[in-house]
Amino acid sequence: MIATDKFVFLHLHKSGGSFVNEFLLRFVPGARAIGYHLPRLLIPRESLQLPVLGFVRNPWSYYVSWYTFQSQRPRPNALYRILSDHGRLDFGGTLRNMLDLGAGSPLLDAVIASLPSSYGDRGLNLPQFALAPIRNSGLGFYSHLYRYLYGDPDRHLTVERSEELRSKLPDYLDRVGQRVTHAMQDFLTDTPPRNTSAHPPYAQFYTEDLRELVAARDRPVIESHGYRFCA
């Protein structure tokens, strides 16, 4: 979470937030970091009246990015270890386990138990109580994170597609009265993405039935932001 004098930015996991955090802290006077991956409910009292900005990602792309990032780490996180059976499952098997957390999965209790009991300052930063409501919700993991982070939509909340981040961010700053400088524009034009993993196009990871399972579980995000599967 980044609080400024004019708005608050919320960082949805693996959806362009590291890039935006760096941009805001470097260029916006008075911008300050407040925790990491914290939800809208934890916006400080003095900033509650401010508009809120966030970004979202194509769910099919999100799952590939999450899987490849964790599978390439020397010590992947507990969520990945449980869902992948300690790396023995491939992308399809791991993702099915992830998508079933909200649909009666027997792995949910183990995943919740592996999470911290309170907020920290690194990684996914998802405490046990924050994941628990996914139980029997029917939601995909990413849609649960989205709902948990942003809460109910209202006129103060703007969530843009991360695929359009470099054009939407300066437009938003202009709307809230934050001057966009030449240095800001240069950063948006020239700076590569942050905290990424190398992998082939996401469509190559999906079978037809797995693609449809994401479509069903993550329908709220897909429909709200007009996403589609791009082969």
C-alpha cells in the first residue's frame, strides 16, 4: 500500500504493483509505503477519504506467472509447496489444486495452517484469517485475492488493467491532480517490468478443460474487466 496526499494505491499480488510502488515512491512527493499487500480495510484513518487506485491482471496470465515464479525459486513458498506436492505436480495439477481451494478442497486446511497468523512485510503477506473466507466460496484464488484486497466496488475505487498500466497510470494521476513530469513519463516508457519470471506465452500452459476451469472460478474478475483467453 502506498499513501499519497491525493490517493492510495493498493498492491494486488503479481499484478504490476512492484513497478507502481517504485514509481510512486520515486516521483510522487510525500508518497509513503504502508505495509505490503495490505487490503483496503487497513487504509489509515487519515487517508480514508482519498480515492483508491489498483491494478488487475488477466487471471490466466496470473496463474502462469505465479507458478513459474515459485517453481524457479530455490525455496518456494508454503502455498506452492502444498499445492504442487513439493514440486512433484506440473502446472496443470498445481493449478487445479489452487482453483479448488474455494470448492471444498481437502488441501485448504493445510494451506491455511501454513500461513502466518498476522501480517508481515514480505511475499504474499496473506494471513490465515484472510484466506479462510475462500472456503466453499466457489472463487478462484486470484478472484479471492481481488475481493479481499479491494472490497466492494464504489465510486472511490478505480481498478485498471495492468496490461494498460503505462498509459492508465498517468491518466489517473492527471485526474486526481497529481502533475505528471517528464521524468515520470520517461520511467513509464523505458523501465522494464519488475519482479517477473521468464516463461513462454501463458496460453501454452493450458489445456482446454483447465482454461475453462479458470473461466468458471475467476468469472468475477474476467467479466468485470473484460478479459478473454488469448491463444
